[in-house]
Amino acid sequence: MWKWLHPYAKTESAYQLCSSLKPWLWGGALLSLAVGTVWGLAFAPADYQQGDSFRIIYIHVPSAILSMGTYVAMAVAALVGIVWQWRTAFMSMIAMAPVGALMTFIALFTGAAWGKPMWGAWWVWDARLTSELILLFLYFGVMALYVAFDDKQQAGKAAGVMALVGVVNVPIIHYSVEWWNTLHQGATISKFDTPSIAPEMLWPLLINLLGFALFIAAVTVVRLQNEILRREIHRPWVQQLAASRLEQKKVEPRHAV
Amino acid sequence: MIECLPIFYSQRAEQGLSGLIGNNLTCYKQDRCLFQNLNIHLQSGELVHLRGPNGAGKTSLMRILVGLTSPEKGGVRCNGLDISTPAIAKDMVFIGHKPGLNGLLSAEENLMYWSAQHEIAVSSTAIHEVLESLSLVGMEEIPVKNLSAGQQRRVALARLWLKPATFWLLDEPFTSLDTEGIAMMETVFARHVSRHGAILMTSHQSLSERAGPFRIEQLEYQL
Amino acid sequence: MRALYKGIIKRDLELAFRQKSELMQPLMFLLVVVTLFPLGIGPGPDTLQRIGPGVIWVAAILSSLLGMERLFRDDFADGSLEQMQLSGLPLYQIALCKIITHWLVSFTPLLMLSPLLALFLNLTLSMYVALLITLLLGTPVISLIGAIAVGLTTGLQRGSLLLALLLIPIFIPLLIFATSAVESAAMQLPYGPQIAIIAAIMLVALALSPFAVSYALKVSQN
């Protein structure tokens, strides 16, 4: 069943796959982000309680969901790398890490910006914001561990182990923080508790979620290509690639003249 | 254009053959290819001197052959069994760059704990005898960090006397030994080989005739 | 079993007692940090009682990070670790033995020091009992999870700050459940659930960590 994936354990074919995926991912990301954001910000109806300030969910919720999702994806990549000894799996894991951290940061930033009108404070130790913050620390840990090693292959494996330890911890952290929150603040009305959301509000949210996911994938693919090139700079196929690129550049101006 | 090429081919080893066999070994360090598709064969009754310039991957090859590191590609088998099989450890001694001695413990304690880990029944008088033959009399109780580098190396090499193993893999065993020590080690090597032992060692100095017949394998530096 | 006991546990205990100062320093640190809180926040007995469990746990986690590196650092640096790996003993068992000795050596003194800390921070007897139980069940988690990170960073020269960065977020649930157990005890409420969760975390860590540590050590040896 997974046989078709096997060739992509090789860096060269992974690079080719990235090249062919890249335009689709970027196109899809830009299209759905444009549609979702314009629909959400301009055309979706305002919330009867929060007015227009609720519209930040079109950024906040997708980034929050995908910050967790990216971490899980990193852990899956790490597991694949550890079990089947794929260099490209560790490379793609490390390509995802900063993108995921960025998503976490966006979720935290928009959460804080939303908190100001809602709670009157920039930062409240709300359960979900706190778990997002801890998630950001977990991302930092994985990235710091990767940077600390000189041997990037060793670095990938080490960061992979840490990502797996982290992913086991994410649900524990999530529930423990939630529990801690109810213990210390009593029942606060969580701003995210929207049991039923009107479909005209939901659709742009889903489109934006897709857009964010495609955007993460697109950036990951670009970063993965860079990582592969940087790591394999001495390999013949990279040098052939560079040579052929150089050729193209030389040819073009001649045509122009 | 830089391409990794196979460096040397001992005859291509078959599975189930006796001896220590590295098959199609490929090793990368810091994304640099040290060697690719390398085959190496160490049989009982032979002494192999692994040579090559600094950075050629002698130590990496050594660590792959004892199973400390796993190669990018290829595998190591010993007497037909995969190198990760615990039973193989009983028939092998590896002495690396690092002496494997804790500076706070004395020579005797270091060797006692090491023997316990390797499940060798050794009395402390036996350890004293070995240390004596290595001219370390009176040094048994001193913390190892207070010994000189050459003396520390001798304590590390004492393992060869304590553990009855066929395969000796020695990474630079002569570092900081004096000429007398080197001569003694060479006679010990010759004796071990004559008793159907097998030795793979690296050293930047050539072996003298005292070590008996030996084979040289050359490892080249590659970009 | 004999090889593990004589070769690893006895050796590590022996080594720990040869460097008593390294053993004592984290404890002194713990004591000093706990002393800082009444000075920084004010000596009101009620305030101290409220923050006490949190302070003790935070200080315990921080002080344990100081000595954590000892777990594999020396053995890795002098090559004893590679000799252990080549002994034919399974690496996960070696790791588990080293973790057990680490716990014995660094946390039993902490447990003995805990009555003094409880006095300093004005904990009641029932709070102290809860604290003791959480420490007994929770500190093994610190050793077990910490060993994974130590195993990963042991080949790096400057790993200690990185170790804190990696580990502190992971210990947050432990901190939450432990302090909440002690707070429940302060309010005369049952704290069984929290203890049960800590015990569960400990057992999961006990089951998985030795294997993760052995993988981490293999990565470090590469």
C-alpha cells in the first residue's frame, strides 16, 4: 500500500516531487486564502454578541488548529524516519518546524488581540492560549536541538525523538492545562464555545482552514527543497541541476538580444 | 564532479561465512561520503592493519564493524550472525580512541566493573597479575586520572588479557605508548594471531616484523 | 541481572559517592531557591501556604535539571558508555539501571529534605503527606524523561541550557497535577485522581523511556 512512497526516500526523487507539487500548492493556497478571507472579512454576517471583532476567528482558528496539526505531522514524519531510516523524512520534519512555530505564534498573537476587546487584557491565562504557548516552547525545543548539532543527520534523528516525546505530551498538556484552568478560575465562559455556528460563517472558516493547510504545505515543500540542496550540495545530481540552471540563464539573454 | 567510488574490494563476502564481514558499507559523516560500497573481511588467524590519512573514515569503519554505529547502507555479520546479536559481543573486544576508563576509579576498579558488565568472572588477583605484566605494579589503587597517558592506555589494553575473545578491534592502540610498550603489544598480537585470533587495528606507524605476517588495507580520503 | 547490578548500579553508586559535592550542589540550590520566595513575596503564612507546593515543585524541577547531565555525560566523554554498549547487555536495561541509580542518588536526598521545606513554607501535615506522595511518584518521571533528553544532548559540548529548554515544557503536566493534589489536600478534598494520573504518567514513562533512551544514545554515538 505504501510502496508508491518508497522512491521518495531518495533525496533526488523527493526533490522532483516537491518541484511538481509546488505550483499546485501555492496556487491552491493563494486562491483559497483569498476567497476565504474576503468572504469572511467582508461578506459573512457579524456576530450578534461580539460584532465585527469575531472576524478574527478566520485567522485565529485555522492557525490554532494547524499549529497542532503541524506538530502531529512532524511527529509522523519523525516516526517514519526512525522506523524506515529515511533521510528525507527527517528533512521534511525539520522543514515543517518553523512553519508550525509561526502558526503557533499567529494563533497566540491573534488570540491576544482578540482578548483585548473581549476580556480587557492582552494576555489572560486561558486554557487554550496557555497550551498554545507551551506548544510554541515545544517547537522551540525541537528547533534548538536541531541547530545544536553539527552533523545534520544526527540532528534530524535527535529532533525527531524530541518531537515524538512532545507529541505524546501534547494531549496530556492540553488536558492538564484545561483542568488547571477550571481549578483556578472557576467556570469562565470560553470565547471558543460556539456550539452552533451559522453556515454562512462556517464556510469561509473552512475555506481558510484549507488555505492555511495548503500554505503550510507549500512553504514546507520549498524549505524541504532548500534543505535537500544544502545537504547534498556535493552530490552529482545537485551539481548537474545547478549546471543546467546556469545554462538556461546564459541562454535567455542571448535570445533577448 | 565528485563521485563516491568503491575503494577496495576484498572478495565479496557471502552470508554465513566465518569471520567478521562488512558488506557494501556506506557511511556519511556531516553529509560527506566517507566510503561507499566498501567490503571488508576479517578472518580468524589474521592481523589486518587498516591505514589511511586523517579523516578517511578509519574510526567510523571501526565503529561500524563493532556495531556502535549503523552504516547508511550495508551490514556487518560476524560468524554468520548479524552484528546486533548480543552473543557476538562475548567474542569481541573493542578499544577505541577513548580509553573507557573513569578517572575517579582506580585501574583495578575500572577493570572490575568492566568485567562485570561483560560477564567475565575475574578475581582481583587476576587483574593484579595482568596489571603487573603491563608494568603497572603499584598503580592498581591510584585513581586513573592521576596516571600518565601511556599508563592509562596500558590499563585500557589490559582488557585484551581479561576477556577471552577471538576478534580484537583496536583503534590506534599505540597512541602514547612508549617503544617498549609497542614492542610488547606487537608480540602479543603475533601470539593472538597464532592462536586463531583475529585483529583489525589502525595505526599511523607501520608494524614491525615482531607482529608477524599481516595484511594492509588502505582507506583513501575522499571529498 | 548480576552483570547489571554489579557492573552498572554498583559502579554508578560508587561514583556518585566519590563526588559528593556534585551530589550536594543541586540540593543546596533547591534550598536557596525555596528561601528566596518568602523573601521575595513576603513571609505571610497564608501566602506561603498557598504558593508552597508550587514553589517546592518548581524548585525541585529546576534543581534536578542541574545535575541531570551527570546521567550520561562522563561515561560518554571517557568512552565507558561505548564499552557498556559493547558488553552484550541490552542497552535499554543499561539505561534503566542508570536511571534508577540517578533517581536514588539525586531524589532520595530531596525527599529527606522535604520536611524542612514544608516547615519553611508553612505546609500543614495533610499537605505535606500529599506533597510527599507526589514527590515519590513524580520525581521518577523527571529522571525517566530527563534521561531521554540527556541521551540526545550528551554528545554536544554545551548541552545544559538546551536540556532545560527541552525538558521544562514537558514537565508542566507533572507540575500541574502535583500542585493541584497538594492544594486539594489543603482544602481537605480527596486528591486520589491527581495521584492516580501522576502514577499513570510515571508508569507510561517507565515503559517507554528506556527504549527511547537507548535509541537516543545510539544516535549520540553516531
